[in-house]
Amino acid sequence: MAQRALIQERRKQILEYITKKQKAGIKELSERFNSTEITIRRDLIELEKAKMLIRTHGGAIRNEQKKSVWQTSSIYNRLERNKEQKSRIAQFAATLIGDNESLFIDGGSTTQILAPLIKDRRNMLFVTNSPDIADILLENDENRIIQIGGELTRNTHLTIGPDAEDNIRKYYVDKCITGVSGLDPDAGCYTAIPSEASMKRTLVAHSRECILLVDSSKFNRKAFCLAFDLSAVNTIITDSDTPKEIIDKLKSKNINVYVV
């Protein structure tokens, strides 16, 4: 009984630690709780079975409950959610981006997966409101990168607000690559909070072409704020779980739709 109590207490502390930090690696947890990596891995498996966290490659992230339509999830959770679909979408999106282009890359989980796939394009100008994406693009010394200033959000790691939007209005680019919290083919594209909706409207308005990366879970789903109408979208890339009737409706609006 004493041994079981110790195990439960350690798992409780691991959960509290990951909840506070949002994510942690196995090695990090092993050192902090003075346990072997095998023990920590076993703890994470049991905590995931109880739906208290989500295991990742080499660690775990906190398991956020389903958010209300006016709340947004952390970037760590979104990077793990529907990861396979998002990876396929990002890989195809990379094929639509050539050398010698200027791009707005909006912060988000799928765009963050996309960034390493396009960082080695030649003679590129990238504009982004995501410090995480900027760090990835900086790995290529030849890239020119403009980091949009503004208020930095804790959960989503984005710069937003009036200062950020004023920054964006100074520029006009070839392509804007973004995602949304929800998409209703009859209404438009949604985000969870007003400042993100306003930011996306500005990004789209200052781009010659808008490419939307949307996994199938986002369709027929509304969030708190209507960000922009589908008339502003040129291309949508989604995964094969998206219903055919939705794809047909989007194509009827003269949107290029790619299913991967």
C-alpha cells in the first residue's frame, strides 16, 4: 500500500508540473522526480489512459478540456491534435510555395509544421506574427524575415493587437498562409477571440492570394468571432476526412480545394 501511495503521489506531482509548464520531456521529469526514464514513461502512459495528459514524442503536454467558442487552446496542444492530418496538409502546402516569393505566415499549429518545409526556398521574404515560426525560418541565413511586433499571447505565442495590425498594414505580399478555429461554408471563417479575428482580416486583406490550411475537424464549426468571408480565400487545403458535400460547396464558391 505504501508503494502504491508513493506512485500515486509522484504521478500527481508530475501532472501538476506538466499542467503548470504546459509540456515536459521524459529526461526533464526523470531528473526532477529522481526516477528512471522507464518509470516516468510508465507514469505518463497511465496518466494518458486516465485522460489527464497527452503523450508526445519524448514527453507529454497537458490535456486541455474542450474549450468554449470564445477560448483558444495552447499551441502545444494544437500541435499534437490531428497531427497526421496537419502534417499532410503542410507537406502539400509547401508544394504551392516557390522561390522568390513574399509570404505572410500566420502563427498556428499547421503553419508551424509548414515552416521547416519552406525555410530553404531561395530569395524569400517572410512576414510572421509568430516568434516560433521566425526562429525556424532563421535557420536559413539567406531568408529575409520581418517579425510583426505587438502584444505577445501566452497560449498561442502570437503577436496581436492594434500595434501588430498597424505593422501589417505597411506591407503587401504575394501569399498569406493562415488557419482558422472554425469554418462554416455558408458563413465564413471563425476564430475564438476578437483580436485574432481582426489580425487575420488584416493579413488576408494585404495579400494577393490567401491559402487556408484547415484540417477536417474545423468544418461546420463556429467559434466566437467571424474573421473573414470565404470570398477572401483563393485556396483551401484539407484532409481526406472532410465530407464531400463540404468540398463541393467550397468549390462552388470558386475556391481551389485540395484534399490530401
